[in-house]
Amino acid sequence: VQLQAFGGGLVQAGGSLRLPCAVSGLPFGNSAIAWFRQAPGKEREGVACIVSDNDDTVYSDSVKGRFTIASDNAKNTVYLQMNNLKPEDTAVYYCAADNRIISSSIRYDYQYDYWGQGTQVTVSS
């Protein structure tokens, strides 16, 4: 199983970024694919998750209305579209996947067996 996350960078507050996560080695459609993030000195927190076969998504309260998670089943890729970014969104973002999770979940990172490398997102004020 491989997850490749990329697309991070430096953006001003109010700007947008899109983070792709390419997944291989898992049944993409019925696996939970999630984004987590970890800011310096803070615990890793769930951001968004999708199970594309069920069209099932979930978002953390801190990003709801600003971030959108979507999947491209033909490319086995999940995208996190981040709009109206805030300085508090600054973190290393990780994508994670697990085919044992049948509904979208960001409650516990330990539920996920497979992780990609992180990608840094920095939002300047």
C-alpha cells in the first residue's frame, strides 16, 4: 500500500490550496481515505474523510464550510480543497487510508493503518 501526498506550500490568509493524495494497493472506492494535520506542539487532528463508494464524508468543525474532500476513482486520488485559509491551518498535513473502516471517520488516527508522507501547509497572516 502506498499513499503519496503533495501540494502543500506557503499561502496568504484567505488563499486556497489543493492537496492530492494518490492511493495504490487498496480497494479505493470502499476504503476510508482521510486527511489529518499536526501543528507544532499540538496533537494530530482529523480534518476530513471520504468513503467514495458511499459518498460519505465528514469534516472537523474547524474546517467545515472551508475545506472540501473529493475523490477521483479513475485516478485513485483524493483531493482536499482548502479555501479561505487561516494562519491556524498551518500544519503538516497527512493522508491516511484503511479498508477496514466502512464509514468516514476522523475521530481516531490510530484507526488508520496506512499513511502517506506529510506535506507542509503554511498560511501567513
